[in-house]
Amino acid sequence: MQSAVVASRLVRLPCAHPGAAARGGCPSLSQAMTAFVGLSPASWTRRGAARAPRLSGARSAWVAAVRPGSGLCSPSGWAGRRGAAAAAAAAVRPLGSRAVPTGCGGDGAPAPPPNGDPPAATTAVTGAAAAAAAVTPPHAGEHKTLTTPLYYVNAPPHMGSAYPTMAVDALARFYRLAGATTTFLTGVDEHGEKIAAAAEAAGRDPQAHCDAVSSSFRELWAALAIEPDVFVRTTGESHRAVVAQFMERVWAAGHIYKSAYEGLYCTGCEEYKDPKDLTDGTVCPTHQTVCAERSEENYFFRLTAFQERLEAFHAANPHFVAPAERRNEVLGWVKAGLRDFSVSRASNPWGIPVPRDDSQTVYVWFDALLGYLSGLLRDGDAHDLDVALSRGWPPAVHVIGKDILRFHAVYWPAMLMAAGLPDSALPNAVYGHGFLTKDGLKMGKSLGNTIEPADLVSAYGPDAVRYYFLRGVDFGRDGDFSAARFVEVVNADLANVLGNLLNRSTALLRKYAGGVTPLAAADALPADHPVVVTAAAATTRAAAAYAELDFMGAAGALLGLATAANGHVDAVAPWAALKEEPGSDRHADGLAACVAALEVVRIVGLGLSPITPGLATRIYAALGRDAAALAVAHRCWEDADRRAVPAAAAVGATDGNGGSRPAAAAAADSAASGATPAATDRGRCRRPGERGADGGGGPAVAAAAAPAAADGRSAGGQ
């Protein structure tokens, strides 16, 4: 099986690569589109392909997988900590003027995101297609505010900051496919001593430094196909206003007072440390730096006033903190007894002035946590705390690193309580993900042991990077990065399983059916067909896993479906069946098996689209589906169970814009492209030090995939 070829050596793609014309045009599909199911060394090829549409067109629905009413993703587990009924009620609380869809394909128009940008235009579809999509998706009418941490701008982003952002992007894409509207909020924390020190070291004033590093975050998110609704900057005027209002409200309630404090301070963590949490007496275990002894007069937040209420809150909401081991850690902190903490700094000029004493600045964590509120303000809104609270608050989940769990699961709820919010208006959940490690240490800028995500994206494309870190690493646990495992996971799953299923079935249809689907999936797959039954179960499991932030489980369920479909093809042996008399039952079984395989590829591609957003576009093009068909699929998660591969669709060939092309034209392009075994070899991943057939070394990574047989059998002589 070819390591990553959607449609083996068939067509040229429109190409924006400089110098392409001088070389005789763009490379063949086998060279240019290897990022579909494997690792591609040619980063420029992605610029030649049309950018994948934001899934759901205008934020619609995950209806591409199971029947309506199947119970997919009901509010359960930590995501619905108040119980199913209460969570359902919370999901439809008033959201200001934000519109919510009335159903997949219905008349409800999604509202623009809070930053005022209009949603992407939905591709027009025929009346029949729109009617077919008119079902109620599982999260229709719900709104989900989903957040990442606000990242320090002491240095450009690395994989440790890209990791949770890819995860929340995938979660937001899933919820949009499932019919919800979303506010996906991320951004940067731009105040504090660490930022001022980094700016000084770079020879820039703090604001110029923040501007430069903030831009690098936005650029990386775009390269990784991360599409937030809101990008918060804590140096913004609206944020400064919300911080001042919030602090004044807490102060007026009697929860801020002035006192002196002496202790060990870690600038990297921006917090005073308890000596029992340090190693060798004074060393921060996270940053491996010596904490400095400090003594200063600051303003303090009366955290101790919320001891009993926090204990009661955590007892009443056992799923507020996830995973379970993180909850146990938080409960230990609370039960050990809370201590008031400083909310101002006298020695740090780079911050927001304290409202009642401009000789001090607001403590960076008290400042940054409020970015989750200030970021909800839309363009044109008054810079007002109460307006922010009406714009999609409370969040469905804060996704954070486990090292900042105390701030989010203890300090933050108490701060909100102090500002007068009831327990029902606190965030629904806090999910503390594991660390990405390298050589056993947490990956971080301060330690200098980071992986450059831009390098990975440049070499292999965003889909491969996103897939590995969300499929190959258990999101709730620590995971050590390995270049060999990176390649193994991507090639083994996407090339050897999904790519094999696509390539072998399209090869057979090109050989025996003129390169078109001889019948529709709805005709080939009755409701009780094993593929249909397996698909419904797999996509239900995948949807439930997405809602629990179990991206490994979601991808695993979908890849299990592809594996089962490969087994079904092996059992039917269409390469033999299609040699029988046309019209015979055996011949018909062979055709049906090929169509079933393509239908599974479509289902899996769409199901994986929250993780690999470019995948569904390329799969639909390879299946002869146009942009309108993909727009309908993106509006409805149930679409996969409708068995949507049509009859008479040209498979394996695209016009470069997502539309199908005649097989003869595709064959002509294939011949003109000069695609050879050597060219194909350039599109696969290689082991460290391996030379390609063209003599080139390529990226030093491994390849697990083998070419598919010309008659559609997999590379094992099936």
C-alpha cells in the first residue's frame, strides 16, 4: 500500500509554490498530497491545496456518524457535573444576543463569534441535500465556551503550549459538528516580572516584546489549523477595565486587605512557594531554579473566608476537576487548609495598577484569570464586567496544564465567589492535562528542552502533527515525545489502515467499474449490514470520547472501524469476486464491498475531522464528492449513518478544487506528471539515515507503509 496517497499518481494540483512553472508544473498527487495519510517532507504542497473549510461551514453539526436520538454525547461524566437534567438546563441558559441553531440544516443561523468576525459562508447546497440534512444534532441549541490557558509571552510558543490548544480546537470542532455554537477562547498573558525580564533581555520595551511574541502565537495557531473564536491579550484596554472592576467588586465585599509577607518566590511560576513543595530546600521542581527569599507589603485576597464554601462546592460537584487523580490533588489542597494569597506586587511595574493604590500592580494570576471573562466581550461592547458575564459564561471547561491546577480549581472559584457569583455560575469543569516531556522533564521554555512545532508542521503538515499529539499521547497523562513513535503512529493508523482501505477499493473500482461507484452506499449497505452496525457503534463511542476529551479513544474507535472494514474486504475478496460474471451475486458482492469500504473511509475521515481538519476535504475529493456535499456532511454528524457515498461518483480523482474529474483526464494527468516509483518514494517517510530512490535523504523518520497491489489487494497478498 502506498504510504499516503489519496488517489495514486492521478492528477496535478493547482500550485502556489514559487518556481513550479519552471519545473513543469506541480507534482503529482502522490507527491503533493502525501499529508493525507502519512508524513510528507514537502511542506510547500499544502500551500497549493485549498484551505480546508472551517468544519460546519458556519459552525453547524457533528451529525456525520450516528442516528438521531441515539443518546450520543449526553451530558455525562465531568462535562455535566450537576447531573444530566441540570446540565441540559445550563446548556440553554440565555446567551445574550447570540443565536443558536434550531437544528442541523434548519433555519437557525449561527451568530458571529464574540470578536465580531462573521462566520464562514456556508456553501450552497441543493434543496434535496439540505432537506436530507434537516435532523436535530445531539448538541443543537447548546453553547459551549471552551478555553485554553493564557500563555506567557516570555518566549515564542513551543509544543507544550500548542498541545492543549490543538486539543481545545478539536473539542470545539467536535461540538460544532454536534450542533452547538462555541466560543473557543485562547490568548496570551502579557504581564508580570517574567515578561519584563524577557523583554529587557531581548532589548525591547515590554509592550513591543508582547506584540512580537503574541504574533508568533497567532502564526503558529494558523499553521496548525487552530481556529479560535477569541484571542485574548491581557494588555488590551477592555481587559484592564474588567480587571479593575472585578478587583473593586471583591474589595468592596471585604475580601482584599493589606499586609506584609515573607517567603520563597519563584519568578517562573509567578508565585510564593511552600517550602515542602520545593526540592533541596529552595529549588522549584518545575523550573529547576532557586526560589528567592522576598519580603514586601502587598494586598491580599481573603481565600480563607471561602474554606467551607469551597469544600462544599467540591463535594457537591465531584466532576468539577478531571481527570480523577487531579481532583484528589485539589481536594488534598483544600482539606489541608487554605491560606490567603497576595494579589498585588510592589516591585513589578509591568502590570495593571491596583485600583485603590497605583503604587502597586495587580498580581499576574489575579490579572490573567480574568482574561476568561474579558475575552467574551465583543467588538463594540462596553468594557463592562456584567456584559462579559452575559456573553457565554460560564465555560463548559477550562483546559489547563496540571501545573496550574491550584490557580484554576482553588483560587479562581473563590475569586468568582468573592465577586458575588453563585455556584451555578462557576465554570462547569477544569481539565488538567498531562505534561509533554522530553528526556523525562516537563517541556518548557525556561528549561530549554522544547520541540519546535513550526518545524514539525513545515515538514509534515498540520494534520500529521495534530494526529500524533492527540492520538499518540493520552491527553490526561504525561507523554514523552519520540520522533520514532511520531512516525509510527501516523503511518500505522492513517497510511496502513485508512489509506490501505481507500487505495485498495479505489484501485478495484478503477479496474472493474470504470473508476466510478457502481451503486450508492444506501443500496450497497442495508441497515443490518455489519459495516453499518459497526459504524454506528464506533461513531457513538468516538463522540462520547470526544466529549470526555479522550482524543486517543475517539481516534481509536474510528480507526477500529477502518480496521474492521479492511477485514470485511478481506473476507469478501473483491479482487476475486470482480473477476466473476457481471450481474452474478458474487460480482455484486465484490462491488458492494468496495462501496462499503469507501463509505467507511468517508465516515472515518469525517469523524476524525476535529483532530485532522484537512482530512475530510481530501477524502471527499477522492470519493468524487464536491464542496456542496462536504458542506452538508459538515452540517450533520448523522450523515455517516445515512450511507452517503452516491452512485456514479468518480473515485480517486479530483479537479484540485474538491470536484471529481473524468477518469480519462485523470489518467492523462498521471502520465504527464511523470510519477514514477522514485517519485512515490519521495512521498513516504524514511527511517533515520535511509536514502530514497532518488538518492535524497528526506526527513529522518520511519516509514511503515507498503504499496497496495495493483488489483486492490493489500500488501500481504490478501
